[in-house]
Amino acid sequence: MEAMMPSHPFPALLASLLAVAGCATAEPALKDACRDSFLIGAAINEAQFSETDNRVATLIKTHFNSVTAENVLKWESVHPEPDRYDFSASDRYVDFGERNNMFIVGHTLVWHSQTPRWVFEDAEGTPLDREALLLRMRDHIHTVVGRYKGRIHGWDVVNEALNEDGTLRPTPWLRIIGEDYLEKAFEYAREADPSAELYYNDYSLEHAPKRDGAVALIRNLQNRGVKVSGIGTQQHLRMDSPTLAQVDASLTALSQLGIKVMVTELDVDVLPSSTWDRGADVSLRAEANPALNPYVDALPASVQLELAERYAGLFSVYMKHRKTLDRVTFWGVTDADSWLNNWPVRGRTSYPLLFGRDARPKPGFKAVIESVSPVPSGSQS
Ligand code: GLA
């Protein structure tokens, strides 16, 4: 499969890449360049969709035709206490997407993280039983999905249900409800908005054991009559891992499910990976570990070009899969907004996205534009 991938026009690219940053009005819009291939999205934050961060709001309107709520639809934000929902921010998020004719994604309904502890306990702090937790899950999904019925077009219904070996992650959802908690979540979401697309979303699907687990999980849901509209592969990536061949193989395997495939949380971490092998340790702080935060003032030109090449390679693979790849969404817009400034080490200066802290396009931006246009002939298998 690797041999069939379009070759990247790197040498021609490299000469012009660094020049791009100066011409804010001249560059083509990402969404126009990707128009015939896939939706192009960004996870956006409150300052952006409220347009207090006007500069980035303008970038979003110019370059993206899909948005995902970075945080405001997570359980802890939208349903912070048992009897209190707070839709003030999410209403503005959906308004922003509608005003700009965007494909609006709801993220996320059932997850083990950013979900308050009370969700799994009664008023005395005793763990809920299956029926009580199902009722609570149903109420949450009906209330949140129902509020945006016909307006939010697709929902990440269940997020990150799998371990790295492809088995189900031992979350409170699994422990209390049992394996059919996924089926129930999709069932409730379908009841609440029969026309919304409903997705399963997870990371590290470039690694075969976890991907096989995801494929089996979706097939199992399908066999039980549950309609899953799509699968999201997050793709929080590093410079050298996973390989393009792994990304390619993953998209091929996921496309065989016959449902929509989406890259949902794309970014590329360029910083040293000290803690990745043993998981994140956010107690590590950049000030105490300067070696982990090497580019405080600026990203060296050589690394900038490597990042552009990485993005060129990734988008060449995405183009190969453009008939089955429905959307590519970045997890953030500018480097300043990225969660990677605080993960897996707090307080670092990170450079994972296509727009810099000055909201100008980086060389990676032009690399993406060149990779997606014009469509390379014969690149779709
Ligand atoms: C996961 C979640 C996202 C976000 C990112 C990084 O991938 O799905 O909501 O929290 O981590 O912050």
C-alpha cells in the first residue's frame, strides 16, 4: 500500500514554505482547497466562538467548514451538578456554527474523563447501580442532544472506550452498567435526535490491537442492530510516530466498516517525548525541566520544515483515502490554543498546528494546501 502513495513534492515545497508566513490575505482557504475531498474542521474554544478572540474567529471562518466544541459540551461543562445544566457557552457555540454554515460536531456524551464524580454516585456518595446510572445517562443524552436537535449534525457519542490492547477500558460506565453501556448510549442519542450522525471516537487507532478492538466493537454494535454513523480516529500524533504506513493502514481498516471515517483531533507534537512512553505526567512542569521545553522563543526553521513535511505526508495519505474520509478536524487553530502547551508537561511552548501564535499560517499550512490541491490523479485506490 505504501508504494501506491503519491510522492510528495518536498523539494519544490521547501523552497517556498518559509515565505508563506507574511502574506495573510493571499493564501487560499483551507476549506476551498479541501472542498472536493473532505470537510476540514477545528476544535474551537469559548473566546473563539464568542468572537472575543476576533483574530482567530476570523481565521476559523475563513479556513474551516466544520467545528467541534473543544470543551463546552463535555459533561463537566454542560451538566456540572445533578440538577443543573449550563448551556450558556454551548448555545453560543452552536449559534457560531450556524451563522457560518458549518458542519457542527457535538463532543462528547459518554466518556470517563472530564465527567464529574457525582455522575456515578448517589447523594450520599454511594456508587449507583446499573438502572440508576442508565437513567442518568439517558437524562443527560436526551437533554443535551435534544436541545440541539436538528442543529448539531454529528455527535461523538462514546469517547475512548478502549484500552491499548483493544479490550474495553474499565471505566465506571463499564463497571456499573456492563458492556452494553455503549449500545445504550447510541440508543438514547438516536431517540433524542434521529437525524444526527452518531460516532464512536478514540485515539491510537494506528496501532493494530486497539484498532482491531475498535473494529470489533463497531461490528458488534452493528450486529445488535445499533446504527453507528461513523468512527473518529483522533490522531494526536508525533513527528516520527506513527508512521505514514500505519496511518494509511489504519484508514484502510476503518473504511472497511462501511461507515464514515473521520480524523477528529489532529495535531503533531514537536516537543521531546520524555513522558509519552509511560503516559502523561502533568505534575512535570516546564520551568523545572527546561530540556523538555526547548523552543521557548521560536521553533527553529529546520524543525518548522520537518513539521511541514510531516503535515504534507499526512495529507497525502488523507487524499489517498478521500473517498472514504469524510472530515479532517484539527484539535485547535493556533499554537497558542493547543492543549499540548500543558500536556504531557505543564507550561511548555508547543507548535503542533498550522497557525502560529501570531495567527499567521506556518509553513505546514502551505504544505497542506499543496498536498490537497490539485487532486493527484490515480491516488484513490
Ligand atoms: C482527547 C479528547 C478531547 C481532548 C483531547 C486533548 O482526545 O477526546 O476532548 O480532551 O483529548 O485535550
